[in-house]
Amino acid sequence: MTEDQSKILERLLDLTRNLSTMVDLETYLQSILSAATELTDSETASLMEFDEATQEFRFKQVPWFHREALNSATVPVDKSAAGWIFLHVKPLIINDVQNDPRYYRKIDELANFTTHSLMGVPLIFHGRPLGVLEVFNKAGGVHYNGEDVAVVESLASLATMAMQNDALENTALSSQNEARDLDRLKNEFIAITSHELRTPLGLILGHSTFLRELVGNDYQEQVEAIIRNATRLKEIIENLSRVDNYQTGGASLRARKISVNRIVEDVAASFRDMAAQKGVSLKVKAERGQQDLIVNADGSKVAIVLSNLVKNALTFTNKGGQVTIRAGLDSGFVKVVVEDSGVGIPPQDLPHVFERFYQVESHLTRRHGGMGLGLSVAKAMIEMHGGRIWAASVEGKGSTFTFLLPLELKNGGTAPLKPFTE
């Protein structure tokens, strides 16, 4: 390897290493032009990018002494050497531009520069040309050669990667900003909507409950339908508010020592009628000799979590099925399990069931209704307590939802490492 070849290789390696640590695109492209000028022994260089909107070239990077003159200059595709390179997607050498009609002379006039010779290569990404890298006026009137082409092609590849990386980063930042704006608008909509709906909904429930006591049997079914659907709407609004409060930091815990056993029994009792109407067996199982499970938590929120899980289990369990609630100790935590023998969750949906508004299988949601909020509310409230919640399921056989809450015994000590029996 000659000394010149060693110099070229060292410079290319240095630029390749710098590509991964590039902070500013303009600075990196300027180093590409400097390398192209030095390694081909040229007077100057430029990098042009094709503008899809105008179907012309615009200068992406030029030496500092040409920036002001060429800042807004454009180069046509059909009357320039750059256009020929771009359209043919291959290098071009012109050692005497004065006798070649492909050269676009207006740029020389703008930059107060005289071009004698040039060599250019396309910027290619995934087989598609994006622009052109050119060098001008090889020193001593020497002609450009194949070695010069190989060097500039290597530099063009680095420039292309740098430009694509910068474009991807800008796209990612733009997407993040758009996502934040959409999330803000969504949260504002939820907050305003839930607030504005509470008052008229409260009036509907109040008056319909009053009318239920006055109307005869002929209209009981209609009044019950009003109350039932208004109650369902009230539940949706409350779920929206709960998740929104959690995500915006407006939620708070009113923690005190509570009995998980009592919450399990109360929640199970509240769903007995629903289970009976569906023909589903609802059972509570506890370990023999199990001590009272005491945790320092917000009892109302834990009850909401368990209610949402039980309601979800009953909703997706057919007649003759079974829903079981179990609670016990598990290595310093209280572990609560809600298991059903229902329709189960498809594997592709299981990782998303706790996402807000996510609904499993459209044919199931059309049949059973719901907005996909109950499980997201449960997840939010368990995480507020420093706990964890997860799901397991076999499609067609049923699902198991489990959550853990940090355990605090009545005497303030630590929990015994007693395994929970599945």
C-alpha cells in the first residue's frame, strides 16, 4: 500500500467512526467536502440534494466562501452534469467543461468561480439517487481518474448515511412531539367530557330512580332500561377519569390498613346477582388457617381493581362456566387471583389487554360491549400502590388475572415467606 493510499484509508476510517457520534449534520457534511477536496487534490467541492417538490437540485453543503452566493441557487436536472449523474445513477468525469454542453455555467457566475474540470458521483440510498457529490478543478490540470471516483463514491456513501440518519432522527422527534400533542388533547377532551357529563347524568339517574317508584308495572321495564344504561355510562365516565387522573398525576392514595379478605368477600357478594343471571358459578377460595391479609392501601381503589377483574371475568364466561377469586400470601406480598373458564384471550392480544381503549377481538366486543377501560384502570391503581398486575390465558379455556400488593402485617413487621398455593 502506497503512502497516498494509506492516507486515504485513514481519512475514510476516521470519517466512518465519526458517523456514529455525529451531533451536527452540517459539520459532518463539511468534513466530507474537505476530505473530497483534499483526497482528490481538487480546488473545491459541493453536495447537492434533489428537491422532489421543485424537481431541481439545491445545494446541501458548499464551502463557506460560496455559501452566501449559492444559498438559494438551484440547478436543473435536464441541463447539468449533476442531472446526468442523477438520471444515469453513475459517476461522471468531465476534464474540459468548456467543451461539454452538460455543464451548467450559471453557478460559476453566481459564485464568481471558473470551473475547468469536474468529477461527480450520485448519492444512492436503497438503489434510489438522492443527490450528487462533485469535486472541481483537479490541481495542475491533471485529469480525474478511477481512483478519484472510488474515493468520492466512498465519501458519498458516508454523506448519504449521515443525511438519512438525520432525517430519521428528525422524523422520530416530530412523531414524539405529535404524540405528546395528541395525548395532551386526548387528556383534555377526557377531562372536559367527563366533567360536563357528570351533572346531567346525575340528574337522569336521580329522576329515573324517583320515577321508578311512581310508574306502574306497564313502564317498569323502560325505566329500568334508563337506569341500567345511565349507570353503565356513569361507570365509563368514572373509568375515564380514573385513568386520566393517574396519567396526569392527579390521582392520590388514601392509604390505611385494610383487610383484603373483607374486600374479596364484599366484591364477590356484589357480583352474585350478575353471576346468577348469567348462570356462572362465582366462588371465593381461601387457604385453610389463612390469617387475615392486611395491607397498607387505599381500600376503595383495591375494590375497584378487583371489581373490574371480576366483572371482566363474568362478562367473558359463558353459562355453566366458573369464576374463582383467591387471595393469599406470596413472599412479602398479598396475591389476589381472578380465574375464569371463559372464552380466553388470543395470544396476539394478551400483551395489550391493559392498554387504554384496547379491545380484544372485535366480534367479542360487539357481543359484550365495553370501551376497554376496566383493565387499564386496574393496572393504573395497582401500580399506584407499588404493586404489579399481569394476565395469562389459553384461548377457548379461560383467563387468569393476578395482582400483587406489598404486605404490611398488623404488628408492622415483615411478611412471612409463605408460598401462595395456586
